[in-house]
Amino acid sequence: MNNQTLSERPVGPEQAEQLVQLQDHLMRSFLFQNRHVRKLDAPLPPQEVRVLFALASSGASRMGELARHLVVSVSSLTAIVNRLVARGFVARCPSGKDRRVVLVDLTPEGRRRHEERRLARLGMARAMLGALTATEQRSFLNLMRKIVSQTSLLLIFVGLSAGCQSVRQARAVQDSASMRPGERTVCWNELSTDPRAKLPVQEVVRLAISNSPAVFQARANLAVAESQLQEARSAYLPQVNLSSSYTRSKNYNPTTEASHSSRAGLSLGQELLSFGRQEAALRQARAQYAAAAAQIQTAVNTAAYQARLACYDLLQAQDLLLIASEKVREFTVHLGQVRIMADLGTRIRYDITKAEVDLGTARLEVLTASNTLLTAYAALGRVLGLTEEFSGVLVPPPPAPPPTDPNALFLLARRNNPDLMSLQHQSAAASAAVDYAVADLRPDLSFNTGFSWSGGAFPPGRNWSFGPSLDWSLFNGWRKTSALDAAATQLQISRARISAREQQLFMDLITARIQFQTARAQTELAEVIVRSARESLDLVSERYRLGLSTAVELTDAEVALAQTRTQQVQARRDELAAVALIRFNVGEGE
């Protein structure tokens, strides 16, 4: 038998083109001869057919598990499942173990459709093999098995090339020039070419998410979890090892000569039966991957929430500085009027002193408001990943819509809050860890084969070995049973964390909704009070001009107007912040 490797068996483009043409011709022929198959295929694209076959094989499954089995993204699978649900072939249902987990499964109509498609495929296979004799059928199937088995060897070469690619990627990461936003601090000119660009709050949120170090770290953690998932999958593949050594030795006896020995070996091992340990490790890695994916959304939502609060704080600081500046202008005009009246003899010296004190106090308030505004600019720059002040111009957001019923908000949060979803996946990983600890108490059955050359002369001796092996640790000082007890306790802790997070989530939503209602009422009341304070100030100013009011009454009226305007600004900010908190808790990012 020819033992050439795949790389030593060149295939010309003519042969490959002929194979493709024969495959296309064969498929067209069978679709023409079996019109019932074409009728079945017509309404369903191949992607939807794959989902039907996968669900028929696995039963009710989570979306993440099904996506990994089909090697597609969850978003792409969601669109496919939505179409199958609309056709009545697939239904979503809660899990029997945890009703918070949603599974997808075939409906009776979907199972009937899958069975029709399966029988049609079997009919096509029978028709294909029917063109061959019994001997030709056996030869054909043997050739197909050989193609499949030889193609499996590509995994080794793919692994080697993947290792080289991983090294190149790791070296690229070491290069500081390859650092991306989030991995490094950005500058304002990278975000906008206009130093005074007008940005709505939503655009600031988008920039904050794209430059957030926390989001970058969460995505890097997902890459780590993906590597760990691939490591868990590697247990299902054979392990190939190559080793070699050379030894030259000599003792201190001068009559002896130096000895030489060399050894080289190639071994292959495959675990045959782990009594559920491999499956548990894979489920644990998948759950940890899903938890890491949920943590990305948590980081995104946190960055969005912090950006919204920073924007609202900046807008509030701008409004408060405007109020303080107008107060300075009013007291400046008032001081000039009092001086003129004092020169005319209609006001005493005390009124001038009182006006000067009021103006000095107002200027101090402007200084305080200016410092608050500078701090708000710096805080927004920090949220955007800058080490400089934000120099853009914020566009005020529209009034916030009132939140819905708290119970409806809580149901939405239980479905969409990524932090809660991450805890649920961590609980699933803890459950898989229990299964792994149980399976670790059982024996391990594997198959190993190897070939080696060793000896001190050339050519060296050759040795080969193969056979199954059974490993079972009968007593290990209660190490494995202690690990099982710890895994069970960790599962209980993970469930308690879910319960605590749900309770805190409900409390946060209730609190945020109360804050919104209170802030909305304060905003509406502040508008009325501001109008009343303006009218009162106008009346006291006119009475003061006529000599019917004192300087103290005039100052009190001006201070009252400034305070009510400040309360109005703060109420608007609290209203927006409450809505931002609700959006954060129900799992809304951008």
C-alpha cells in the first residue's frame, strides 16, 4: 500500500474541476429525477435544513450550544430560528431544569418535515449506490471512508499551521504599534477632526464603548475562554507526540571509553472512555465561554451608563454656570443702580455695602461653578478614554419617556440583564464541574500506540507498541471526594449569587422608578416655582426702585430665583439619570 502523505499526493486543477462538475451534475440529476425532494427543498434554504437535522439529533437545545454545533454565530442562528418558528417547524420553550433558560426544539410539524427530508436523502443514497454492483458498492464506500480518514489527518497539519499563526499573532501583540483603542489611551483628534464638534449623547455613548478599557478587557477574556473551550475540545482528538534524545556518557575510569546512545519515537494516543469527564469539561468550558460573552455586554452597558451620567453631569454644570453668571450680571447692574440712588440721596451707605457683598458672593459662586464644569469636562474625557478634557459641544437630549410598570421591567431585566445571564452561565459551569468531579472518581480507558528507535549503534533498534490501558485511582487520600464536595458547594454558592442578583435587580428597578417619578414631579413643580420667583423678583425690584422695599428683600428675591432655577436643573438631571439607571438594569447598552 502506498503510504504517501497528503502533501505527497498532488492533485491537479483539472482533476479538482472534474470532481466539482461531477458533483453538480449528480445533484441536478437527482433533483430532476426526484421532484418530491426538490419540492421539499424549495421552501427551506440549506441553513434551515441543517438546523432541523441538528435539533432532530440533539433534541431541545440552547441557542449557544446549537450555534457552536453548527459552527455559526448566535446572531445568524437567531435569524434562522425566527424563520423556522414563523413556519411552525421550531418552538421556543423554557427548560425543565431552569425555567429562566429558553430552549429551542422541533414541533410535531418540524419532526414530520425532518423525517420526510431524511427519507428523501436515504432514497437519493440508494439510487446512487444502485448504479453500482455489490462489489463496486463496497469499493466505493471503502474509498469514501479512506477520504474521510485521510482528511482527518489534515487536523495535524492544521494544528501545526495554527501554531505558527498563533506565534505570529502573539508577536504582533507584543508590538506596541499594534495597540488598539481601549488597549491604549486615545487623543481627542482621533475621535473628531473638529475640536468643537457637536455631539449628541448617543454618539458620546458609542465613542465611550469603543474606547473603554473595560470593554476591551472583557473581549480579551472572551478570547481566553474561547481558547479554553478549544482546549476542552482537544480531548476528543488523538494526541500525536514526537520525541528524540542523544546521550554521551563516560565515567572516571581511564580504561573505559565514552558511550553513545540515541532515541527517537513517535506516539499516538486516544482516550476511549472517560465516563463523562470529557463531556463535563466541555460543558463547563462552554458555560464559561457564554459567561464571558455576557460579561462583554455587562462592560458595554456599564460604559454606556457611565457615559450618559457624565454627559448629564456636564450639561448640569453648564446650566449652573450660566445661572451663576446671570446672577453676577444682575448684581453688577444692581450695584450700579444703588450707587446712583445713593448719590441722589434716596439710598443709604448700607445699601451700597450690601450690594457689593452680594456681588462678591455671586462671583465666588461663578468660580465654584467653573471648577465644577472643568471637573465635568475631565470626567467625560475619562469616560471617553482620554487623558485630556473633552472639548466637544454636547447636544442636550430630549425629555426622557416615563418607565413602564416595575413588574414588566423586572421580567425584561431577567431576560436581558447580562450580569444575571453571566451568573446563570457560571452556575451551569459549576454544575458541569460537579459532573466532572463525579466522573473523575471513575476509571479512564485509553488506547496508545507508538514506534521508536533506540540504541548506541547505527542503525538503532526498532520497537513498537500498541494496546489499551485502564487507569483507576482506588485511593488518593480523599482528594477526589473532597474536590467533589467543593464543587457541589460552589454550585450552591453560584445559585445563591443568582438569587441575590435578582433581588438586588428588582430593588434597583423600584428605586430607579421612584427616583424618576420624584424627579419628574420636581421638574414640573420647579417650572411653576421659577415663574413665581421671576414675578416676585420683578415686583420687589419695582418696589425697591420706589423705595418701598429694602436691599435685603431684593437680595432674597434674587437668591430665591437662582435657587429655584438650580433645583429645576438638578431635577432634569436626576430624571435623565433615573432613566439611564433603568436602561442599565434591563440590559440596554447603546
